[in-house]
Amino acid sequence: MKLDIRMRHVSPPAEVLADLRRRVAGAFARFGPWVRAVNITVEDINGPKGGADKQVRLRLRARAIPRIVIEHVGVETGAAVAAAVERALQTLVR
């Protein structure tokens, strides 16, 4: 599985980004033979104002099913990514 995480206008510490990569890879590990690629883009849509402004767009390519695209907006980067991953997993299982 190819995993690509991109940050736009968000600069989390390196250890947070490494933890995100590890958690996302682990979440999709059981679907290894079917999932080809997961692309995640995190963008700060509000700037430094604060609030619910971390937009996560997750694109998942798998074998024999259409592309899955999930969007989620949250306050904290890690929680927003986790919510998008959970929704993608639920969709993939269905």
C-alpha cells in the first residue's frame, strides 16, 4: 500500500507526522491485498484564527471497487485524520 500524507498551511512536529503515518498504515493493514493507495491532505482552512479548521481529504484506491473519498473538518489534526480514516474503513468494509 502506498501512503501519502500532505500538509497545507499546517506544520505539525515530525513525531506527530510519524505517528499519523504509523496509525494510518496500521488501520489499513488488514486490507493490505486490496488497498493500493491512501492519499491524505490536511489543510488549515481558517488560518491562525483557531476553531474547527483542519480539513482532511482522504482518497483511497482499492482493487475492484470505486475510489473512496472522505472529507472531514476538525479542530485538531490527529483527531480529524483519525475520524476520516474511521469513516473510510467503515465504507471499505461495506
